[in-house]
Amino acid sequence: MQTDPASTESPMIVLGRIAAPFGVSGWLKVHPFGDDPLSWKKMPQWWLGIDPDGKEWVPYTLNGCKEHGKGGVVAAFVEVPDRNAAEAVTGYYIAAPRETLPPPDQDEYYWADLVGLTVRNASGLVLGTVSGLLSTGAHDVLQVQDGEIERLIPFVAHYVTAVDMAARCITAEWEADW
């Protein structure tokens, strides 16, 4: 296992979190924060870290990645040879430098790109700022913070009608008192 953290100049995009060891050979169950975790196998190196907002990430060499269950993946790293090593990285976040990721398709977004965007309703009323996202299984949910108020808005076309990355704004069919 690598213990020398590396700092990167490029913004890191958090992709998921290690949920648990898988078997005795160092494989890991990964909880992805997105729809296409199998595309990550194209990246020969993944970055692991304890703090998703941290500046230090440790590169790990991907040794295998395959689908496990509905929407989940299991992965193996050269630096994680057995179950003990897998237990040691359980709970770590997985990230990658922005330039190593494939560009999202039209109307698809990396969660990290949505965090910080202003959310307005159709009347133009500011509902708050995206502080994070949740995956519920059925769909993703925007966590919108407005001072002490947190709104949970389903990230589906019925409620989210526009995402304008250039203007850093999301328009939602949502009322302030919902």
C-alpha cells in the first residue's frame, strides 16, 4: 500500500467511495457516485483519499474492475493485495484528475460540476446552492442549501428543467415552501 500522498494541480472529481472488502484477494466493493462506473476501467490509475474535499490523494494502480450487482462495481488495485489491505482502505473516496475523465454526454454531468451552482425556480426565486447530491437508487437528488434550510430536489427532467453550466445555474420546477 502506498503511504506517500500526492498533491495534484488538477481539480479532482470524486467518483465514489469504497464500501467494503470483497472476498479475500483484495477486491473492493465500490459505491459509485454516478451512472457509468464501468467507464472508469479505462483509467489505469485511480486516486484514493480519506477526505473528499482534501487536497492530497494517493494514486493506486487499477488491477481489475468489473460490474457487481445492479449499478455497482468491484475493483482491485496492485497496492491492495489481500483482505487486510482492503479493510484498511474501506471508506476511502475514489477520485480522478479532471483531465483523465471522459467528457460527459449532452445532458449528463459530473456531480462535482453541479456542486456550487445556484438553483432558481421557474419564477426566478433563488432556492439556494447545490451543496451535494444523493443517490437514492431510483434517481439522484440535489441537496440545495439556503442558509439553514436544505431542500432535496429530485434530479430528474420533471423537476430540473435546465442546467446552464456557463451561467452556473439550475432551473427547477420547485417552490420555496416545498
